[in-house]
Amino acid sequence: MGDPPRYRWLLHIDLDQFQVSVERLRRPDLAGRGVIVGGDGDPDRARQVVTCASYEVRALGVRAGMPMRAAAKKVPDAVFLPLDMAAYEEASARVMNVVARGGDALEVWGWDEAYLGLELQSEPAARSVNDVIAVAQRVRQSVLVETGLHSCVGISDNKQRAKAATGFAKQAVRDPAASPDDRVFVLDDGNWSSLMDDRPCRDLWSVGSRTATKLAEAGIDTVAQLVATDREQLVAMFGPHQGNWLYVLCRGGGDDAISDEPYIAKSHSKARTFDVDLTDRDDLRAAVRDLTKEAFDQVVAEARVPFRVGLTVRTASFFTRTKMRKLPEPTTDFETIVGTAIALLDAFDIQKPIRLMAVRLELLDPAV
């Protein structure tokens, strides 16, 4: 397989408050109300977390990953809804089918975001920036008409800058005076410096908290300060790969390739946070069997074949460990698979109560 094709224009499509929006399509009465999606929808149960929050409750401090109980304290009159994975997968598939028609190649990054490539760099330039904006608006409108879901689009010449552009487009969602056209934003060499120089390094795509902290310790807090830092200093701090990447990233550079290969899951996993910590080995084995069955059913439904089993355990102190074991041979025999998962559990030296477990089945490629 050769390198993925490189495109002159890249569009980053991001669906607004995706899971909340899907729920509102089914329940129009939720429009304008604070909505929180997560777990089984019961904020009184322990260890449930927010997966998606509407803009109304985000403004009041609710965020994805927050415990549902904490969200309920902030917004007690919000509507709490359970996750409906099948509905979200179906809605996402419909959206991506629409988006794919708008360009030359589509690379899906999740339920609610994807990159669309326009114009191979190997071919003569055909579109102006205004032409590309018009394409983005048509894609947005088609998604809205055919699926009922709103989206924002960032336009640039690479993935990282296109995703940053989407962030500016999203600001319009929160502005009552903004027009639909404001949901499309172009970020390029012309406005990169003026918009990004004063922003913290953390605002750059792929710069995590650890990297930002290390930069701050060196007196590098803003994008402009990062641009002013010698490449050699960045390489000395982070090594050749990350150092050179930061040097390129802060100047607006990035990856301009789009893989149009269909997305194929490499594994399926199921996780569960228990209402009450488990300590009894029989209870733990039963939980492993249940989780394995859930993952196994999904694998079988897709006609896939597992070849490796993984088990993750998280103790009450939040210490998390994972063990992996290759099956004697790829198989869809459930007892062989669950036996391997239970053997992994028995291999753990568990001294503390278990609050979470996850089973992962790694899969052969469908073509094998």
C-alpha cells in the first residue's frame, strides 16, 4: 500500500453537540433545554459520567467526563438521558454518507468528525478559496437537510490547521447574532499569526498538558513564543520527532494527506464501572464472562475473528493495569475466548477492590 494522497484543501467537519442533537431529533421538546447524556441517564447512581452536554449546560460548567452527580448539582433541572449507542452509530453513518459526496476523499475520525479532501496536489489547481467555502456550505446544508444535524466546518491546507479553524467556526454557534455562514471558517497563512500568536500553546492540536507544562517551564507560554524558539532547542527538549513537529505545528503546518481507506475496527471492547466495588473472585469472573460475551456478540455480528484478548482492571484507588494474551489460534469459540479472559484475571495480583473492568478482543483484518 502506497502513501495516502495529499490534498490541496482539507475540510474538517464537526457535528454540534452530537449525542444531544440526536436525542433532540427524537424529542423535539428538548430544544432549548439543558440536556445531559451519559451512562443509563440516572444522575443519582454512582460512577456515571457525562458523555455529552448541551450548550445550555456547558455555559453553567458541565463538561464531558464530569460525574453525573456533579452535573446534577450544577444543573438540577437538566434533562438526563441514557446513552443509545446504536442510535448514534446509525446517525453518524448517515452523516458520513452525505459528507462523502461533497469531496474527493473522506477520512472518518469518529461519530462526529471527519476530514474531506478536495483537489489532489498532483493535479492543477481548480478551486479558489471562495469555491471551497461554497463547497463547505453545501456540505453543511446537505447534512442538515438529510439528517437534521448541524455542523461546523474548518478549512485549511492541512488537518491540524483545519481542526483549529473548526474551533473558530464553533464560536459562532454560541453567538446569537451569528449567521449560518459563520459556521464555516478558513484558517491559512493569511490569518494564522494574527489569530494564533497570543493563544496558549495548549490550543495547538496535539499539544497535550504534559507538553504544554514542559514548554511553560522553559518560559514558552504562547504560540508566538513557540515560533520564536529555535528548532535545536525544541529538539533538545523533546527529541527529534516531537521537537521538529512542534516547530512545524506552531507555524501552521501539518498533515495534508487523507486516507480514503474504509475504517476497519482493529478491536472491540466492553467496559463496566461497578456500582459497588468487587472483591469476590467469583463475582469478578462472572463480570469478565459478561463483558466478554458483550464484546464477542459484536464481533460475531460483524463476522470478525479475534486473535488476542485483553483485560483491564482499575482498583478503588484508580490504579489501572492491562494484560494481553494471544489466543492459541484465531477463533470464534466463545469458551476458548472467555477462558483466556478469565486466565488473565487470575494472573492479576489483586489486593484492592475493583471498580472497573474492560475486556478487549483484538481482531484479524477482514481480508485475512
